[in-house]
Amino acid sequence: MILSRYVIVMLARLLYACSVERPENKFSNDLSSARWRFTPFRLKIYSMQARAWSANVQIVKTIPDIHNVRLRLGLRLITVSLFVSLPIIAGNWPQWRGPQGTGVSSERNLPLRWSTNENVRWRVPLPEPGNSTPIVWDQSVFITQAEGSRRTVRCLNRDDGKLLWQSGVTYPEKEASHETNPLCSASPVTDGERVIASFASAGLYCYDFNGKELWHRDLGKQAHIWGNGASPIIHGDLCILNFGPGERTFLIAVNKKTGQTLWQVDEPGGSFGESKQGEKPDWVGSWSTPIVATLNGREELVMSWPKRVAAYDPRLGKELWTCRGLNPLVYTSPLYADGMVVAMGGFMGMALAVKAGGSGDVSETHRLWHHPKTKQRIGSGVIDDGHVYIVNDPGVAECYELKTGKLIWEERLAGQGPDNSSWSSMVLADGRLYGINHSGDAFVLKASPKFELLATNSLGEPDNASLAFSDGNIFIRTHQALWCIAENVRPRAQ
């Protein structure tokens, strides 16, 4: 059984409060006045290859009553044992592709199998199709949702899927997009205090956890014939967004508390993408969401652009390095591990790996390998133990060697539905790879240089989004509903 972080913390504080020395006024039962004499219980969450709970309890430097020694010692041991014996709790999924934006989760004991009536905690219908992925913070699940001319953020209770609030804006003007890319396709982002969502031409909006608008920014029209999809990220006090594709394309950082612009980097060469008589259409643009990588103490904001991948100083927006080798259309987010960045193009796309930490044009000095032509890629991959895994648009899963780019295996994934193509980004959790195709067939593979399909799970609803993982639950957004998958749940009534 996985307990919520709130319950665990409250229980630990209560146990520890009972185990410490009472305040000098031994007749007082007021815990609010006594708490200042308690040495605090501190809990830290470490998000690396695996997360673990650690309890750091400081002993009060007063000598307790000898008759209470055994009781206090016993309670302290119970408190520590509580955290040692619990399964690893990875907690929040605060942004597109998880805590680091790379599709890697430290969750354990996740569901391997599910269906429409197996391991379903709840299912909540949605008013219109959407491609955005939900995010999770404690008991709140957030998702962006278009409904007619409204652009909204919805907040649901993670226990039962009940709608807690929805906030948004009405944007009556028609916005260009493709029928396979509904409006509000960007996922929201949160830091636990605020939720920020990009509504493209309708603006960048920030809400508190009760749905109250804190600020919004009008960044102008965002216009491309296939719409948009890049999600905002939060890094420190910055909210960073790839505002594109289109003729107006730029990377912008605003203060997450006020929305004030801190820096902006324009990316030239954008196009609306429409066909003109007698001319070939100029199909160019990036739908990529940037990530932040740290190498030798230096932070690099890594962004995949048409024809190149680049890194910036996230504080100032100054370009640190650039590497050529991508095609004009880029949909995937960059990947990072072991000092290496992997960037992949889209239509008939190229792919490359480059060593981070460079300066200037590093195409000739830091590029490790380059694939001049690959299958169409919409969803992003993951890196694990020296290998890159990805599911391409045609529904073909691939494994590459990270350092060399050598193809280790490729296998077509076929589910029960009629459409095996996939836009979903992979998630790595507990040695498994999770992804879902357009028909709502989810595949679970072993993360291994030897191909092994562990399970195929069908929901029977169209899906263009990716999966989100939090505290043992898997959240799946289809075109019809938001699902919460969990182990050992009673069969859902049909």
C-alpha cells in the first residue's frame, strides 16, 4: 500500500513530537506553543536515478526523564522504521515528461497490466479531444483542455478524479492547427505553488492552487498550419517557453511569480507552412520543449531547433554552444545523460548525439554520431544504461547505443486497435519502458539491449498524449477521458 506523502509526513511529525522532550511548562497541552521547543523533523526527497526518503532527526540536548526513555526511543525507532520499510515514493510529476523533463521516473511497483475494467482507479470523461499530458502534484492532477473557444486548466482530485476547479480564458479568434493536433496541446507546469499553462495565441497564464489567476502575458499570435505543442518549464524562478513554430519563433524566460520578461532569444527562419501556388511549402519549425542539463556545475538549457540543437545559459539566455545536424522539422524534446545530448528530427528526420559543455559551434569537435535519415518521429525517447529507446511515428520501437548511435534492435509494436502509429513519448520506470499508440494500446517493454515485450494493455480510445506517473498511479489522457491506473483496484463497472 502506498501512502500519500502528506499522511506520511503528518504521522512522522506526530510520532516524533511524542518522542521529544516536553516544554518547560509541563502542564501545558498546547502543541502550538510546544512545537518551538521540538527539534524539527526534516524530510528531503532526492530525485536522481532513484529517489529515497530520508529522515534526519536531531536529538534534543536535554536529558529526559529516565522513566520515559524507553517510550521516546521506541517512538523514534518506529518513525525511522516507517520510512525505511515503505516502498520508494517518487511523488510528483510536475511538468511535461516528468521531474527532469527527460521521461525518467523513479517509481517502483507500477501496474504492468490494465484494461478498461482492470486496475482502473477512475475514469473521467473530457469534453473534447486533446494531446496534452496531465501533471500531478500531491493530491492535484492538472490538465489543459479546450472547449469551444475556451482555453482552460482543469484541476482534479487524484483520489477520485472529481473536478475541483477550472480556470481559463475565452479566445474567439480562429487559431490555425491540424485536425490531429487539437487546441491546448501544451502541457501545464507547476512548482507546487502555481500552475502555468501556455494557451498559444490566447496567452501564457498562471494560477494558484485554488484556480485564482495570478498573472497572464499576451505574447502575440502563434501561427502555424499544424498548430503548436511546446510546453512551458519551470527552472528556479524562471518559466521558460518555446513560443513557436511560425514566423514569430522565440525562446522566452519570464519571472514565474510576476510574468515579467527576463530574456528573449529570437529564432529566425520560421514559416506559417501553407502552400502557395507555384511554390513548394516551406515546412520548418520546432515543437520541442527544452530541458535543463547540468555538467560539471554548469547549467545548460538545451533546445532542439530546425537544423540544429543548441544550449543556453538559463539565467541570461546567452547561447553557449550549437551543433548542426537536424532537419527543418523537429517535434521531439532533447535527451540528456552521462554528459551527452541526443536530438532527433521529425519528418524523414535526422538524429545526432553531442557532448555537452562546449562553446560556440561544436559540430566538428563534439558531435559523437549523426544519422542522416530516419523514420518520422513525433514522440520523444529515453536514455537508460548507455542506450537510447524510442517509438517512432509508424509504431516501430528502436534501441540505439548511446555513445555510437549503433542500432541494437527495432521491433514493430502491434496492438488490438486499427492504428498502430504513435505520437506518445516513452517513459522509463523501474526498468520498464511505457508508451501508447493512437488506438490507446499501451505497450510495456523491458529496458534492455535485448527486445522483450512485457505487456500490451488496451483502453480502446484514441490517444495522442503521453503517460504521467505519480505515487504508483499512471495517468492516461485519451481523446475521450482521463484515466487513473493503479494496482489492485476493483474491476470498474462497464
